[in-house]
Amino acid sequence: CAFGRNYFTRPSGPDNCDVVECEQILADAAALKKSAAEYAHPEVKVEIDSTCFGRNFFDRSSIDYEDVDEDECAAVLADTLALKKLATDYYHPEVGVESVDSTSFGRNYFFHSSKGDYDEERSAVLS
């Protein structure tokens, strides 16, 4: 059960509440809620204001293409794709993890056989 209480309209609240300040606080809270929702759901498309603009430094006409190393560009793009995959895996933990290395393994230190009194301790805790 969750409930909330309005700080400004409660009987013990301040009598000289500034309406402009209250509106500013509520606007800030709404902006924080919107920002948190955008952070938690990266799959939602970004709304772009038509007055926003930027400059692409890679496609500008003054770039010197003789200094561009194609191998380095390919390496940077590969790193970018790997980071994108990592970010996607981080934001979607429900997607399973695939192990491609047959030599990779893990050990559970809490349930190993060298711990002799494990069954007795477990039955004592669970009872």
C-alpha cells in the first residue's frame, strides 16, 4: 500500500506558501519524473525539438581525407558496435547470456562439496 501527502495543503503546512515557488517545485518534480522515465526506457524514441541542431565534424568539407586511416576507422566502428551490444545487454537482463568459450566455467562457493556440515546447517536454518 502506497500513499502520499501534499506538503503544501496539509493543515500544519506553512500559511505563507508562495504560489510561484510551489509551481516551480511541481514543475521540477515533473521534469525529474520525465527524465527518470526516459532513462529507464531507452527503447522509447527521443523527441527532438525543431530548433535543435548540430554540426557533423566527420562529413564537413574542410576535412583532410588523406590523414584518415581506414583500419583505425574500422576498429573504432567495431568498438562502437561492441559497446552498443554491451549497453543493450545491460538494459535488457531478461535476454539470456550465451557462452561461446568451452573453457569458461564458474564455481559456486556457497554450495561446494568440501563444506562438510552444509546439510546439517541447512536443515537447522530451514527448520
